[in-house]
Amino acid sequence: MSINLKAIAPEISDAELLKLSTDNPETRFETNSEGHLIIMSPTGSNSGRRNTKLLFQVELWNSKANLGVTFNSSTGFKLSNGAVRSPDVTWIAIERWNELTLQQQDKFAPIDPDFAIELVSLTDDWRELQAKMQEYMDCGVKLGWLINPEDKQVEIYRNGQTKEAIYNPQTLTGENILPGLAVNLTDIFD
């Protein structure tokens, strides 16, 4: 659900969004580039299980490769277009992450991730998630996966390229962005 708050405030500040999130830990909030507040309902149990499996595989690879930092779906990032977004799984190269101050890292880090995964849940709208993935690419995200477990479909987004739709892949690779990453989708598509 997207709420235009312009009637009561020109925009919601990062500090206000952080306070709202802190005061309502059971709810996830984002803002879009127009400053609208987006309220996201909790996911169902199967979506949460699948998201954990994706996050685990990316973090397991990252703990061995030691090339970056992995984040879960509760983490908000201040994108270069002004939106605050929380992908289901996010990865940022370590040298880019280390360029931020500790104060920036403690809040909604002002950085466009290198890699983002969005997992479709029952409450999601497919077109809205496609638009969100395109927003990531427009902000400079290098690689993104939009995974639809129900249809066993994945859209792969690469910065500066046309998205690629594939059906029932067994694995996805991190290509040259996350070298050596291979995510098994068997449990995601069960």
C-alpha cells in the first residue's frame, strides 16, 4: 500500500522513517522516489522460508569469498533517486560499503546496492515488483533477480541491458558481479 503524505508533510524524512520503523517493528516501510510511504505487509510462512534460503546461500558464498556485505529484507537503503528501499536480499561490494561513514551505515545507508533479489510473495503485485527492479537498475544496481516461485520464473536484470526471463532454472549465478556465487533454486521452487 502506497500513501501520499504530502497533505501533512512535503516528504517523510529518513529520521521520521527510521522512527516509524522503530515504533512499528512488525511492519516494513519503504518510500518511493516521490516521497510516498509504502507499507508492506508481513510475508506468509513459505515466503519467509524461501527468503531465508536465498539469504543463507548468498551469505554462505559471501563468508567464503569475503568480497562484500550481505543484508536481509529488514535493511533499508537510501537510493540515489531518493527512495528508501528494502530488497529481500542485498549485497554490496566491501570497498563501496567501507566508503560510508559508520553513521551512514547505522541509518538507511545512502548507497545503491550492487545486487538485489526480490522474491514474489502472495501479497505482491508482479508489475509493481518489475517496476521496483527497474528502479534498482536505474539507480545503478548491477544485477538483480526477480524470483516468482509459484510460476517457477526468474527475471534477471542487468544494468544497461534488457531483462531476461527464464523458466524453471535449477541455479542462478552471480556472473561477474558476485564471482563464484551459484544459488540453488530447487527448494525455492518446491
